[in-house]
Amino acid sequence: MTDMPIDAASEELVYEIHDGGIAIATLNRPAQRNALTLAMYERLSEICAGIEPDGDVRVLIITGAGSKAFGAGTDIAAFRNVSTREDALAYEAKMDRVLAAIEQTRVPTIAAIAGACTGGGAAIAAVCDLRIATADLRFGFPIARTLGNCLSMTNLARLAALLGAARTKEILFTARLIEAPEALSIGLVSEVLSEHSALMSRADALARQLATHAPLTLQATKEGLRRLRDPGIKGRDEDLIAQCYTSADFREGMEAFLAKRQPKWRGR
């Protein structure tokens, strides 16, 4: 496998593009259980916003360094200067922007989750398209017994769409963490792997499978589902339909099907 490192390995968020168009963004603070700094949120947002469906990246995997945690929320240092109404609103607005950038990434995103996945880490995993986890997964937002802050309505809506409103309220009220068997049974994750190496091997295999599929079909699917949750654009899909049906990829798909060969997708 040929790697093309973008960031130095010593940085707190490492971004690499591997052969086959598989990109990996790694939250890289294992000693702090990959707690996220504000700079890490910004970098992840920049990475996601910069990916194009016809570019080098076909799938993005987001994971945490080591086997103990995907991400243990926002680093507490980020909250030390939050004291006014304006500070609070600015922080939640920032989180909404970051999560929207991840959610709207133009290629499929896979959260490969090992161990603790809480707070901001859980929010990142929740907006990824697919989630797989190790058997020691612990997912949730225990803020009612820790920090005493709250989630924005936008993030509550994201969670409710994923988990259902009743379960979202229950886990926030009780501050409990969802473990792997329950996560699998409710569809929070699609697969549970025995340990970290198996998790990363499966994430790579899944990413490579998705990379062989039509980029515009995947993009239209994820954007259409996102719009179903947005009352401002709910039901508006003309641009997505036109983009797919008038694309060179659609013509290539038909020709390949008729010729009984594999299509060569270009994302346009």
C-alpha cells in the first residue's frame, strides 16, 4: 500500500490518503483519549469540505489513535473561556458548522470506533455515513453528570434521526453509555469487531468496496437523506436527480452494463 501523508504524524489530527482513494483522518491524542481541541475540529472540517467526488479521495475513514478511544469529547481546556451567552452560542455554532461539514462530505464516511466514543467524538461518529466498532464500544453524551452543558437543537435532531427521539432523551437524561451489543441491535453501528486490528482491517475493506461504486449515486443518496431532516429543503431533489441522470457516469454505467464489463466511474 502506498501512503501519501498530508500531515506530520506528530500532529493532533493525522490525515493520509492511501492507494485506491482511501483517506484516513485519525484523531491523534491517545494519551488524552483523543479528546478534541478546537484546532482539531477545524482541521477535520477543512478536510471534509475540501473533498470532491471526482478527486483523489473516494472514501474517508475517521478513527482515533490507539485502541482505547475513538474520541472522548471536547478537551476541557476549550471550555475555560466559555462564560457568557455569546461564548456559549459561538461554541455550539462552531460545533454545528463542523458537524455539517462532516455530514455533507461529498464522499462516503466511515467511523471506525474503538472503545470510548463520547461527547464531541460521539457527535462526529453520529454524522458519519457508516459506523463500525470494537466489542468494547461505549457511546454517548454523559453531560448531565459531567459538564452540565447541552446539545443544540440541530445536534439533537441528528441524534433523534439516528437513534429515535425516545432513546436520545433516555441516554441524555440517564447519562449512560451505549455498549456494543445494544449499538448493533438498534442500528447505531452496522458491525462489531473483536479488537482494534480487526476493526481497521474491516474499515479498509469496506472503504474499498464503496470506492468501486458510483460516486454520484452515493452522494445523491446521502444528501437526499440529509435533506429529509431539513424542513427548509425537504422534498427538493430535482438537482440530485438531474446530476445523476445527466452525468457521464450514468452513460458509462449503461454502456458497461450492455457490454458486460465493470464501469469506470469518474464522479462526473
